[in-house]
Amino acid sequence: MGRKFRRAFFISFLCFIILYGLIGYYTVKKRNPDVTLGKNIENKDEILFLVLGIDGNDMTEATDVRTDTMMLAKLNFKSGELSILSIPRDTRVMLKSGEYAGKINAAHKLGGAEESIKTVKELLDIDLEYYVKIDYQFVREVVDLIGGVEMDIPFHMKYDDISDEPPLHIDIEEGRQVLDGDKAIQFLRYRKSNDGSGGYKEGDVGRIKAQQEFIKAFMGQVLKPSNILKSPMAISKYYKYVETNIPMKIAFKGAFSGRKIDTEDLNINTLPGEGRYIDGISYFIHYEEPTQALIKEMFENHILN
């Protein structure tokens, strides 16, 4: 996959991980990370964690890459409430504890998931210690497994890049249709046509909004009883694309909360801000006051100080 298109991590698969992916991860790999639970999280009603999307083909190749997408997620075990905050990959932050400014997607390349967590903590002033890291290869097979995802495509998405490895071909007609795994990848990778037209007016923020529509459609499909029953088949096939430091006991609590999730009432937002060029580089600059208000609304129990 060409680097200029390594933008979109697929928000929808967060829900698959919550429902049964984490259990499969521990069951198949027989691994329980040695982590400090801190603040007795086993007795808490919710967990806050960072979702990192990478393009490394599997976790053994994912140590020196930028994140494609970053999301802050909160799951309430009792109510099943799922809150997701998308953080644009071009968000301008101070990296390495203030050593220099750069894009937030570089944090993982500089220090893996730990550096990404540290950077988000400093950006949003929240108490964060857990993460789930997933490779984009997860997408095609999961979508095919659940029978596709129905989406209303807003315009004809057409793009070709023969220099990509392998060559990239995107061709999705406008209108409502069921996307299979290949088409889902095309949809989530699309930015604009070869001549620069037909893209999202809001750039990456527009793509995030499209992903947020995708998650709702995906959730409705994955939560069907027939698809939940397919989870054992998915677990053994996809575990190599997942890495997490969430303790096994908490993973089980999260998985069993999945049945309570209301697909029509997901709390999904994007970091407030705007695109801006600084010294010739395109960044996403977050608005501090609206961001603080949104963090208080979504993650009040996890705010520091």
C-alpha cells in the first residue's frame, strides 16, 4: 500500500475487538500482558483506551511505522455505552515530551504504542494507559465473514495508482450497495480522483465522518446473532493482527458488554479544529476550548488534575 494512501484505519473494527476479538487474542496466543492495573480498574465500571491503526501486515512488522488513524475510546461495562473520539492523523502536537512539534501519527514511529499514549495524554490532559493496536489487513476478511456492509456511497469513487504495491484500483459506483471486503478497503482508502476532483470537501476530517457512518452500518451487521456465532472462526484467523496491553479480565468484561451496545446511539465525535499550513506543512490544529469541553463531556471521569 502506497504511503500517501496509508491514511484510513477502519474505525468499525473497534467494535469487533470489543465484542470478541480480545478474547480470541488471549485464547489463541495464550498471553496475558504483565501490566499494572492501576486504580483497581477491575472494580471500575468503564475503561478508557487508545485504538491505533497501523499498516504493517502483522504486529511483528509494526514497530517502525506511523499510525494511520488514532481513536480514543471509552466503554462502560454496565450500560454498554461506547464513546469514540477520532484524532486526525495530522494533528499538530509536541512530540517526545515537548522536544519538537510534529504530527501525532509520528508518535508511534518514535516510540510505539507507549509514545502514542503519552502524546495523547499530554494533548488532552487525560489519564490513559491502555491501547489496542490493529493492522489494516483485518478489514477484508472480517467484512467478508459478516456478509458485507451496506453503505450509501455519496459519489462515484474512482482512483488508480499503478505505482502502488500492489497496484491500487478504486472503483465504487454512487448509490446504496453492500460492500464486500475489497470494496470496503477501497471505500476507506479513497480520498479523491486522479484529477483531484470528487474527494471529500473536508479532507481527512471528511473521511473520518465517512468512517463514522461506516461504523454504524458495520455494528448493525456484526451484532446480528448469526454473525456473533461466527466469532470462533474469526478469532483463530485474525489474532496476529491485534496487539493490546488490556488485561484479560478486562477484555472479558468488555466483550460481554457488547450485547448492550446500542448501534443507533453511539457517541462518536472528532477532535475540534481546522486544517492549516505551517512552514509549508499541512497540519490539523485543534481548538483548545472546544476540545476541553468535549473531553469533559465524553471522558469526565478520566481527566487529570
